[in-house]
Amino acid sequence: MVDCSALKRASPGIILSSSSLRDKARSAAGWSTLELLLRQGLTFAVGIVLARLLGPETFGTIAILYLFTGLATVFADAGFGAAIIQRNDIDDTDLSTVFWFNLFVGLAMAGGLCLSSGWISRFYGTPLLQPLSCAMGLNVFLSALCSVQASRLQKELAFRKLTLINLLALLVAAGIAIGLALSGFGIWSLAAQALTATSVVATLLWTTSNWSPNLIFSVRSLKKLFSFGGYLFASALLAVTYERAYTIFVGKLFGPVQLGFYDRATRIQQMPQSLTAGIINRIAFPLFASINDDVDALRGAAKTAIISCVLIATPVSFGLSATAHEIIALVFGDAWLPTVPVVRILAFVALLYPLQVVNLSLLKAQGHSNLFFRLEVLKKCIGIIFMVTGLFWGIVGLAIAQVISSVTSLVINSWYTGTLLEYGIAEQAKDIAFPIAMGALMTATVALVGNETPLFSLIAKVLAGVAFWSAFLLFAYRKRLPSMA
């Protein structure tokens, strides 16, 4: 393990006196950023092609399965992946036990999806969902097959290897999906894309790993890891149920086309969200966990993470809201224009989500998985009330409900960060208020430019937004930028 005892607090950034930890964190951040940028870019490009080839109804049909496959994947992991990363006393018995558990439960979940496929297809009146459920069940099993290898690499901050594996899998899967779509296979091109990506990742993780499971299964290991991971497992079940419950309601109440519109809007919104939150989620947790006995270092790291997130997420999220019409018209085509108002609203969820990830990573790193779970229960109960209410106004009302729920969740998460680290909602609000206010002003400025031609309007708005935010960072915020050096 890296010696983190020498970490000290600094303001506004953090000074890492352990050079090895600092170098590993920088390398991990660099490779994670590269992967997320390339993955987001490639996924977006492939999504454009497939959206134009397949249309909203096809994407809406497969989106119906997201809740079922998401729950199955959570059950297959059961929180043990996070426990492997968080604990410092992991041995081979623990790893082997988790592997065999994941493999067995993954197989059970795949079988369960196949057995329930008839009910799913009848509930939605879509016969095609029956074979699709079985295919996506296989994808759950393949994910369980390589979950321990992936957790080990994350624990070691070996993101260079993860980056190369994930990008290669994405490229292979994209090629197959586009080829099948052009050949007229329709929705099966999307199923093949998911199966291919997971298969390539699993194959590469196994063939390049220096670890393999032994024929060991220890109930004691399960109990030890579940004492932490169990709460995260329950929290993940709540999160997946809440985040993907819209697929049941929208799909059943409004049909696959409206679900396709809403799903496309959420995917567009998740691009900036995934970029910032993805880096934080993959790096902050193991990094915070390595300094979880130093409150001052954690507070400094949290401050740096919060400021860094808002400086990145604010211009992207506000810019997405301001240019949603041009982006959708140019990139996806007029058939997808009903997603515009939903994208504009959900862009603000993308702004707040990375800040929630930082606060939750701090709780997990300090071992407060029980508190993490209780907070998830509270937030999801509140969120469900908002969701059900929002459905009365269709997919636009649902999007507004998500924004309100996101604000509420941030307040709840940061309240407990304040209790544990004295860096709560009031302190965080002071750090993010100025950049967010400038983001709103940037949006108002961008709205003044553009014309009737979508391409020229988009170019003008992007240039205006980049110029505004660059000037803000250079002249108004340069001295307050966080530093890791």
C-alpha cells in the first residue's frame, strides 16, 4: 500500500507530500480522462449513426429492458466490487470468494431474465422483448465474469490498462452494431453492440490479468466484505430502480416512441455528466479511501474535487442547454426534435451530479456505507414522489421532477459531509456560486447569437460560449483555480 500518512491540507488545493501517491493519482486521472473523452466521443458518434438508421421506436423498445438488466447486474455484484476497493486487508481468499459468488449470481440473474421474458413481452405487448431479454441476460453473466479483475485494476489505479481494454471493446462493438444496422437487423444491432463490448472486455481482462481465482469459497470473507458492501448493494438497488423506473412508466403509459425520445435526452445529458462524474467516481473513491484517516487531507481533497467539477461541468451543462435545438437538428435529425425541451431541462441534472458523486465518495471512503444506504433510501423516496407527480405532465414534467430531485439530493448529501468533515452545503455553495452564476450569464450571452441556419447558429454559439468561459477563467478566476501540485 502507498503510505498516505504524510498528506497535509492545503488551500485552495491539496499538497500531496507522498510523491508516489501524487504520481499515481495524476496518471490515473490522465488515463481516465483520456478514456472518458474518447469513449464519450466514440459513443456519441456511433449513437448518431444508429439513431439515424434505427429511429426512436427501436431505442425505446430496448430501453424497456434497462431496469431489468440494471437490477440483475447490481445483484450479480452485490457491492463486493466497492468493498474490494475500499478495504486494505484484501487477500486471495476474499477475491476468489467474490469471484465465485458473482459468477453464480450472474448465472442466476441471466436465467431469471430468460424465465421472465414472456411476462415482460406480454406486459408491454411487444413479442420481440422475449428473445431480447434472454440476450441481455447473457450480457449480465458476462459482466459478472470479469467484475473482480476490473475491481482489482481500479483499486491499483491501473487506469491505463482499463482505458486500452475499454476503448478496444467499444471500437469492435461499434463496428459490429453499425454493420448489422446497415444490413437491416434493426434492434438486434443494439443487442449485439452490448454483448460484443462486454465479451471483448471480459476476454481481455482475463487474458491480461496476473490473477485467477482458486477453488476457494469462504463464508467468512463474504461476511467481512458484505459488512461494507451490503449497504452499497442495497443503495445501488435503490439507485437503479429509481434512475431506470422511468422506462416502465414511460414505456407503458406513453409507448416506445416517447420512451425513445426521453431515453435519447437522458443519453445526451449523460455525456457531460459522465465525463466529470466518471473521473471523480473512478478516482476519488480509491484516492479518498487511501487517506480516510486524515480528516484535513480529505477536506482539502473534497474542496479541490468540488471546484474542479463545477469549473468543468458548468460551461458544458449550460452550453448544452443553450445549443440543444441545433445539436439535435444537425446531429440526429428532425425526427428527434421532440427531445429538445427535455435535453434543456436535464442539462441541469448533469451540472449537479458530479458534486453529488464527490460527497458520496467521501462517505464511502470513510466506511460510512450504512449512512450511505440510509441517505439513498431517503433521497429515493423523495425522488419517487417527484417522479410520479411529474408524469402527469408527460416526459417534460418527468425531466423537471429529476432536476428538483437532484437539487434535493445534493442538499442531503452535503449536509452529512458538513457533519463529518466541516465542509457542508454552506461551504460548498460558496465555492460553486460564482462559477454557476457566470454559467447562467454565459447562457444568456450565447442566446443572443445565432441565426436560422442550425450549423452556423451552433458554431456561433459554441464560439461565444468558449470565449466567455475562457475570459472568465483567465481574468476573474485564475488565482482561485485548484491545484494538485
